[in-house]
Amino acid sequence: MGRIITGLILILGIVFLVRGFMSDVKRHEKPPTQYIIRDDSRVGESGSEMVVINKNNFSWTDPTFVIKERYRYHYQGSLPPDAKITVPFGKFTTDEGNAFTKDNMLNFEFDIRTATMAR
């Protein structure tokens, strides 16, 4: 009986040591790299498209362009530095499939999210 109790105490001690070590490692992880997305974005000359230029010194991987936090356009691929993309407003859609229209143009916010930001 004494050996069983001693064994259990030893196992509990090892478990607490491992948990403490893992907690310490997790607490001292490096924070994720933060990227600032620099862009030149504007409504195109025709008024029916968004023109976006990557002003960063790194490529945007699989960028998602967002209008009014609801309408999204996901670009498949990489957009290198100084590259320009023109996206018709009709390609910006909600999760339900509703397209962005000129009726929604008054005071809209524009945002860019990329896979690069997740590194």
C-alpha cells in the first residue's frame, strides 16, 4: 500500500512539473509578427470599380478586399509590391451572395486582409 501511495505522489509531482514547464513556455512565446498593410485604394474613373495598389515591400498572399465589413472579394494568388488590381464593385459580395451596388457607395469603409498578416 505504501508503494502505491509513493508511486501516485511521484506521478502527481511529475505531472505538476510538466504543467508548470508548459505554462512557462507558453507565457514566454514570441508574439506574432504584426504587418501594416499599406495601399493606395480608390474608386476607379468609371465609378464602378475599386482600384488597389500594393504599397508594401512584400507580396500580399491571397488578399481579401472588404467594403463596409460585409462585401468581400477574395483574390486568389499573390499581389506583389507596386502591383495594381482593378475589381468591379459587382464582384464584392456578402456571405448571402448579394453584390455591392452604387446605391451603397455613400460613406463606405474599405479594408484589406491577407494571409501574410497571419504569419
